Amino acid sequence: MQSAMETAPASKKGLWAGRVISALAVLFLLFDAVIKLMKAPPVLEAFRRLGYPENVAPGIGILLLACIVVYVIPRTSVLGAILLTGYLGGATATHVRVGDLLFTILFPGMVGVLIWGGLFLRDHRLRAHIPLRG
């Protein structure tokens, strides 16, 4: 029987699946950060509707970019996933507070699943701490 710390590295398919899943999440979050930095009209409208002042959009965009950078660096990827989970939790709470549609409430959680799922597939250290049993 293998101990948790002896978990084998991911197969090539698993590693690439993890990279693709992580890339999808990162690309979506990068787009979200950039449109906040640009103060795009749909972002400003969403901020008004959600009850946030428009002037905080760039700061939130910078925060999101910083979390993404921490996530994409292999040595700090777990910390980045934790930070992004907190960020997405705030988004979920905001949508619950204003009574948005169920999909809008669940979407940040779906992105979180991509973040953690991609990381799980590409990082054997994380798999060692979260062993899935067949």
C-alpha cells in the first residue's frame, strides 16, 4: 500500500489535462481582471448594480492579477489557489446578497472547481494530501 507522500507523479495525459483546465480558469480570470482595470462600461454597470463604488474596480482588478500570478508560479500555486478561492467566495457572497440568478451565484464556484481541479491534476504534492480512493 502506498503512503500519501509516495503518490506518483501525474501521467502525461493527467498533467496536460491539469494544465489545460488551469489555463481555462486563468484566461477567464485574466479577462475579468483586465476589464476591471479598463473600467469597461459593463463592469461599471455591474458594480453599480452590485452596490460597489465604480472607483474600486481597478483595485479589485490588481488584486485579482496578483492572485493569478501567485497561482501560475508552480512553487506558490497552492497559495494562489487559496487566495483565488477567497476572491471567488467574495464574488459568490456578493451575488447571493443581491439575489442574483442561481447560475450567477454558482459560476464563481465553478471557476474555483477548475482552479483546484487543474492544480490537483498537475501537482503530485497536492494529490499526496488529498488522496482519492477508487
